[in-house]
Amino acid sequence: MIRKKTQEEIQRLAAAGHVLGGILDVLVATAAVGVTGNQLNTIAEKMIADAGAQPVFKGYGEPPFPASICISINQQVVHGIPNNVPFQEGDIVSIDAGLSLGGMIVDSARTVGVGAITDEYVRLLAVTKQALVVGIAQALPGSPVGNIGHAIQEYVEGEGFEVVRKLVGHGVGFELHEEPQVPNFGLAGLGPVLQEGMVIAIEPMVTIGSPDVDTADDGWGIVAISGKSAAHEEHTIAITKSGPVILTA
Ligand code: MG
Ligand code: MG
């Protein structure tokens, strides 16, 4: 069942999203050569606590996720567990975070290059960012959710990259993962029709060469089988009368 949010709940989501956006700004600015995923996780945990919010990734799932953010480096696409390995020049680092504030949950991710990265990866990051913009533009009341994934896939493949099929975006707000699923691929016109008050996380995951992924031995990390770096961008979006509103900017 899709659980719509009231205007008041969307206001609380926007407040939570504002905090999360500020935390991601700091994490992105801090990611540099020699910094570790554990250091970013420590910063995020302090900022989440200082805002009076709670982390929602920690303890999630089975085995319970051990950190408050996901740090997915290079061929890791998403769900990487932060560790003590320093980032190196040329790394591609995806930072995914979620928090609960005022009883409402938001989810957002960004991918950054560490130091100088190859031209191919510069393009990968730009296309992934733009894929999110392209997807958000389809998040309109009255449109089937499939229009989002169709637009993302068409755009990404047109740029010569691939979209991951195994993981999808999702409803969010009361829980971290709610209905509907929001794929980054597929046919337009399919899926539930978006309505005012729905809140969804749109999150294109973009790879090079093959869209296929494997699960890492730790049970969490999702790894591109191509062996090349992957990228991931995510915003929590409210569907409103006047169109999509980004809550995690
Ligand atoms: Mg996320
Ligand atoms: Mg998500």
C-alpha cells in the first residue's frame, strides 16, 4: 500500500531533508585523498545527533548494517560499509545517508571524485547527476511511476552508460523503504500513478559496460561486475500539485 503524506508531514520531511542536505554538503566537501569512510561516518553521526535526528541505516536489515552512512568506493555501486582504507587520488566515492527527524525519514546520496579522476569518470558523474534531474522531471501527479525509469534509462543509455536493474528507488517517509518501487529502467506508462502527497526516493545507479552487479562477501556491498567505477545520486521527492519538490537539496 502506498502511504501518502499530508502537507504537514511533507513540511516535516522538508525540515529533515534540509538537515540531511547540509550533512551531505559537509561529507562531500570533506572527501579527499587520505580521508576514510569511517571518518565520514563519524562526522555524519555527530551532525545527525547534533540536529536531534536519528540515523536510519544503522542496524537496518540482515545482517544489521553497522554504520550510519554507506560509503561505496569505485566498483562498489551502493551499500558499501565504511572502513579505514584511505581514499586515493582517482577514487569514485558514493555517500548515501538517511535520517529520521520529527518522525519522518529522508534518504539521499551523492557521488564525488577524489582528486583528479579520468575523463570517463568525469562523464559518469555528470551523467548520473543529470539522470536524477531527468527522473525528477517525470515525478508528476497523474504520471505512472514507470515514466521516471523510462526517462532515466533512455537518457543514461543514450550517453553510453548503463543503469543497474537489481536495485530500485522507493517510497519513503514513514519507513526507509515503502511502496512503490521506483525503477531506473523500463517502459513508460507502467506502474502506479503518482498522486499528490506521495514521497519517493529516486536514485539512479549508473555503471560502465554492464548493468549487472554482485553482492560482496560482507552481505551488503553491491559491486559492478564490470570492475569499473559506478555512480549513484539520490533525492527524496514530494509529489505536489505544482510538480516534484526536492526535499533533500
Ligand atoms: Mg539512499
Ligand atoms: Mg534509497
